[in-house]
Amino acid sequence: MARLPYLEADQVAPEYRDMLKRNTNLHKLLVNSPEMARAFNGIGGYIRFKSKLDPRLRELAILQVGWMEKSEYEFTHHVKIGKEFGVTDEDIAGLMAETNGKPSKLEPLAKAILKGAREMVRELAMPDATFAEIKQHLSDEHMVDLVLTIAFYCGVVRVLATMKIDNEPYYKEVLQQYPIPGVN
């Protein structure tokens, strides 16, 4: 159960109701601090709609963070979002295999990005070798977007966990297809 209330549109000042158009528990809770919610939505919106980073690779990086952190909410939401941006079931199977140190059919750049995301989750930073491997394929702008995306979602999973935000029932069905070890 969430530590703060989920607010509905009629409980929020009219100028902040636009932040509830996605109607997720995360947004309903964050709007308890409407200006912070707006700032949060600004970065999230930039990542999803304005970044020039390949959206499939972006979503794979986000999924890796959610998977590593055992964040049911983050992982299941981004399975759905990722599929809208070209992530396939084979990609998700590849992510799981790569996380477990097993081979996958993912292309080298996707493998390197997943590795970098795992390193940022586990070790705080991507080592030079991983960064250089990814940098062979991405521009400086793309590298900034990738690193900030991974870092932002490392923060998002901590917000979800600390606020004990409940996953919506629809997304729980995703866990049946992609069970996260250690998550009920």
C-alpha cells in the first residue's frame, strides 16, 4: 500500500490536472507535490518523446534497470511502453539471458547498453571499457541521453520502492509472461 494518497483529477488544482492524463499510480502519487511532479514529468517526457537515442535501445536500458532492481512496477510498465517502441519478446528474453551471463541473439550494441545499465545499477558508474564500446556506435548527444536515461530510471525505481507505489492490475499480468526472480 502506498505511503501517500493517490490523487484523482478532482483533488488537484486545474493547472496540474494534465499530469494525470496517463492515469498511473505513480503520477497520482507524485502530484501530491505538483511542481515536483511537473519537473519529473519534464525529464520523463524528454526521455520518451524528444531524445534522439534509438527508442528501442532506450527502452531496453530502462527495462534492464527495472529487472536488476526487481521493480515490478517499472519493469512491467516498460514492457508495455517498450513494445510500442519496437522491443520484442526476443529482446526481453535476450535481456534476461544477458543478465544471467548467458548468450543471446541481441546485437552487439544492445548487449553493450544492457551491460552498461547493469554496471550503473550495481557499481554506480559504467567502466571506461563499456563506455568506449558503446561510444563507438553513439554520438556524444546519444551518450548523454543514454547515461541520463539510465540514471533517471535508477532514481525512479527508488521512488517507486520508497513510496510503495502499487502496480495497477493490468500490469501484473505482464509478470506471468516475464516473471522477475524474487518478485511475487
